[in-house]
Amino acid sequence: MTHPRTIARISGLLYLTLVVLGVWAQFYSRGPVYVPGDAAATAANIADRETLFRLGLAADILMATTFIALGLALHRLLHPAHPRAATALLTLVIAGAGGILALLTFHAGALVVATDPVYASGAGAAGRDSLALLMLDLHHHGYVLGGVLFGLWLLPMGYVAYRSSMFPDWLGVLLVIGCLTWIADPLIAFALPDAPDPVRVVVSLPTSAAEFGLMLYLIIRGVRTPSAAAHPAS
């Protein structure tokens, strides 16, 4: 039987892989290409950096796959301590990974529209460019909305961290707060569109602290004690 600390460290490495893939896809593949409000520049960027844009799509596919692998590893780690919370975590992770893959339809759509001549001949250059920008606008807004699914799994993770002896209590509290701020971000973005940009930055800080705190704890420490030492599940 694999030792809980080994499973925890594998989970931490999967988490790190997920973060690297996601950051690269979002900020280094799509980031330099997507120009909000400028359809011509966006479409031209996709065509000029087609390989980079395709690699971003591949990175997101791998990120979603890694997310599911992380969910399976954490399910195995947490199941002895609290089976229902572990199952809830895995269910939410699968939903979040599905959301990532669904959003990639728009990434792939922008790629096809900007690089396939049939769209320029059918809708004209301006129509093609507008459609490519629309695809990336939808991906961008979907990514913000997807924060609900991306973050909900932190709730059962935080619950088990707080209730069991596997993790410190402060980490469990931080994870629950991180879950709530994941949900708060899209609420602010769409319900309060005129809110100053620093508001969303401040709201995102607990999310980053929670996720990086969990990732580093899993990699460096693993878990405090074997799962069998956890408090009884309720």
C-alpha cells in the first residue's frame, strides 16, 4: 500500500504541473495574441503565432487531464479520513476539468476562423476578424465564470484539512476562504463591471495563497500523519 506521504507528494507535483501548464497557456499563449476590442489585431496575431496558439490549446488539454489525475490522487489520500468529502472533491474536480475542455471549443474556434481561408471568403476579412475576436471574448468570459467550478473543490479539501490531523487547521481555513474568493471573482466581474481593477486583484490574493499553500505543503511536508489518525468521518 502506498504511504500517504508519497500520495501527497505525487498530488503536489501534479498540482505544480497543472499550474505551470495553465499559466503558460493563459498568459504566454493566449495573452500575447488576444487584444480585447481589436478584431484585426487579434486575428492577425493568431495567424502570425499559429504554432504558439496551437501549443496553448495542447497545454490546456494536458492541464485538464492533470487536474483529473490530481483529483484521483487527492481522493485516494483523503478517502480514509472522510469518504464523502473525498468523493465530493473528485466530482467537483471532474466538473472543473470538463469546464476547461468545454471552453477550449472557443480557443479552437478562434484558431480555425483566423487561419482557414474559407471564413475570409465567406464573411470577408472584417467579418472573419470579428468572429475570431468573439471566440476569444467568449473564452475569456467563460474562463472568469469557470472560476466557480475551478474553485469549488477547495471546499471539501479545506473541510478535510480542518477536520483531520493530516493538515494544519490554518490551511483548512485558508482553503475554504480561497474557495469563496474563487466564487466572488466572477460575481464582481459581472455584477460590478465598473469596480476598480485592484478590487479583483485583492479578492484573488486569498485564492493564490490557498492554492500555493496547499501545493507547497503537499510537496514539502506531504501530510502530518497517516490517514488512519484522522478524526472519524461524520
